[in-house]
Amino acid sequence: MITPIMLSKEWHYCICYDIFDDLASQICSHWPQSVSFVATRSPKMHCPLHYNQASYAKTLSWKKDIDCCQWDGVTCDPIAGHVIGLDLSCSQLTGPITSNNSIFLLNRLRSLNLGFNNFSSNIPQELGQLSHLEYLNLSNSGFFGHAPSEMAQLSQLRSIDLSDAYYIVMPNLGEIIANLTELRELNLYGVDINSTIPQSLMNLSSLTSLQLSFCSLYGKFPDDILQLPHLRVLNIMFNELLYANFTRSSNWSSPLEVLHLRDFSFSGRLPDSLSHSESLRDFSIASCNFHGMIPSWVWNITELTDLSGNNFNGELPSTVNIGSLSTLTGIYLDSNLLSGMLPSWLFNLPLLQVLFLEVNQFSGELNHINNNNNSLDTIILGFNKIYGPIPKAIFGLTSLIDLSLRSNKLSGSVELNRISNLKRLRYLDLSANSLSVTTTNEDANFTISWPQLYTLRLSFCNITEFPNFLRSQKDLFILDLSNNNIHGEAPKWLHDMESITYLQLSQNSLTGGLEDL
């Protein structure tokens, strides 16, 4: 059902002190027939978790017999009565914002949030009339076309968020931000800028957060950005045509806390100046062509470290200050040239959730794994040179969701029924080792509560029969039992596993039962 929301061109007269001060505290009662928005209860409109609210039509609660300052989403100056804030985020609004919309008459407005709606129109150029605006959020709101140059008139802006506006084109970014010298936060994630990084960014000396991921930026990355004196968050991922040449002596002096530079065409080594970034807590430089040894200061990063897809070599340090890493949640070192044994501290970090180390040259045994880590949910160690048995302790990591040990040199026997302890497990890959995975009578015991897997890969695991526990799997998408020693016919219950979209049984000794699979 579509419900029109009537917003008068004069509704602001009731609450805008600068136009009719004697009406500042009166009730909104003048409603000419002018439709500004259409609210629709659409299940496709979701509000992101960080908004800490559900999506609902705020304007449906706007009643003409209630003081406008009490309307949901409206904030007024407590003394003067001006409307200074309008938050209609996640309000299920759809339809274009026209040039005569009453919003543009709120000339004392400081904050405007229209995020997560579906206006399906251009950003109106009349936005430039809101000269007192300090906070502007149009993220994920269905706007498209060129960003109006009139935005450059909003000289008091401190924060702009156009993230997830994938159909906004902004090749004039340099022109728009040239006079926005008060800007603290600029988030254009997904906006099609399609230009070099404008030099005018370097004039924004108050900037604390800059997010330009997925923006089709190209050309040389200006080193000056990393010298902005207050910059704490820099996110410029997935701009494959950007390049930079850094040396160990490059000066990165910004007080960075979050640095994401994924998928850059970098060359060289990480600058030594980053060792002075004592506040750096979230560091991602994946797929950036950095090489050399991992600098020691990396092991002071406190929340997330992602160095995947580079050419780092050498060994991991044998010891670190675990106390300083007590809040580290993710380590991503996959697809590098790292070698040596896995140090024990990797499995003793109290809040570590994700450990991605696949596609390296790590060796040695997994004898440091213990089941005291209740937070570790992802262990991806495939495509290394790790040998020896799989430790029993790994089946005591009760938070485990994803486990991949494929394509190593692991050996010994693994009782498949041990995974029944891992109630959250969804992905298991033990393929291409020298393991013998055994299925005992216990796996036919339906009194056991098995995890509901999405993916099970046990290729080259010396399996001799179909594991009976598969009969309990309702959500299995991928099943790979190829290159084993399974004999006889495929069981009839395998035909009934409708959830499977990929089934690989080749290189076994099956004699029948495959006709309808």
C-alpha cells in the first residue's frame, strides 16, 4: 500500500523562528495540497546495523495537530525554535525530491540525513540553498546522475556521506570540495568520480576521515594525503588504476587509526614512518604489490591486520607482546611468500576470530593449537607445507565456523565423528593431504547432534564409504568426495539431498546408483 505524505510548502512557518517568531511554539495546522514524499512499506528497504534502528515510515507519524518539533526525525533549536535537524533515514521514502520541496525552505538546517531511502532522482541543485548545513547524509538513497556543483556553496559542511550511491557521478569532486575547508569527514564509497585524486583535498586540513573506495580513481596517488595533520581514517580500496611509488623513507605522518589501501598498483616497501603510528589499529594493504620482510611495527596493530595478496617473505616473529594484541580480531596473511613454522602466539590471542594464512610456504606441525581459544571461528591454512597429524585440540575449538587445511602434507588418521563437537561448523576442507579420514558406526547414530555444513570437501582422504552423517545434512551445497576408495553403489538417501548444487564423486569405484544424481 502506498501512502502519500503531505508536506506543506508552508509547514516550516510553524517552526522556523526566523520567518514567524510568534508562531515558533505553535501547532502545525496549515497544510496546502502539496505532496513532497511518498512513503511505502517495502520489505526491500533495510536499515544497516550501525543505525541501530529498524526501517519504518517516520513521516506517517507526522500529525498537523502536534507541534512540528515533536515530529519523528525533526530536531529544533531548544531556544530559538528553528528546525536545525531532519533525520529521515530508513524511512521507506520513495519518489523524487522536487525543486519546490519544503526541505529547501529550512534555511537554518544544520543536519540532513536522507540515507537508506529510494528517491530515484538526481540530487537537487537546490541543496545548495541550505547554507548552514554541517552534516549531509544521502547514502544508499537511490540518487543518480551528476552531483550538483551547487554543493560547493555548503561552506560550513563538516561531514558528507554519499556512500553506496553507485549511480552518482562526481568528476567535479575537486570543484565541489575546494571551499569546504571545515570538512572533517568525506565518505564517497561507490561514487563514480572517474578522475585523478584532486589536489584540493590537500587543502582540507581538518579532515579526519576520507573514504574513496570503489570510485574509479586513477593516476598517481598523492603522498600529501598521508601528511594531513588530523587524518585518522583513510579508506581508498578497489581503485585498480591508482598507482604509487613508495620508499622506506616516505613520510606518512598522519595520526592514522584505520588505513585501507586494498588493490592498489604500489611498488616498493612499507615506509618506516608508519612505525610511529602508535594509534594504528586497523591496517589493510591487500593486493598492493608490497614486498620484503613484514616490519616489526605491524605486530603492534591492535584490531585487524590484512597483508594478503602481496609479496612479503620471511618468517613470522617467534614472540610478540600478546598483551598489546589482546583486542586483535583478524590476521590475513594469505597469498604471500611467507615461510617457517607457525608461532605459538597465533593461537593464544584472546579475541582472535579469523586466521587466514593459506597460499604461503609455512611448514612444521600444528602442535601449538589449543582449545582454550573460545573466539577463533575461522582457520584457513590451505596450500602450505604443514605436516604431521591434525591435533585433536582443533576439534575442541567450539566457535569454529570455517576450517580449511587442504593441500598440505598432513598425515595420520582423522575420525570424522569428531566434528560433531563443532556445532557452528559450516565449511570443512581436508582435501589433498595424506590423511585417512575414517567413518565409524558413530556417524550413523542419529542421537548425535551434527553441525549443519554448507561445504564439505574430503577429496584424496582415503575414504572407503559414504559418511552416514550426511543423511542429517539439510543445508549442504557443496560435497566433494572425489579421489577416494568408495566402492559399490551410491546410497539412495544421496538422491534426496536436494540442497546440493555441486557434487563431485569422480575417481572412486562406484558401480551404480548415480543415474538420477
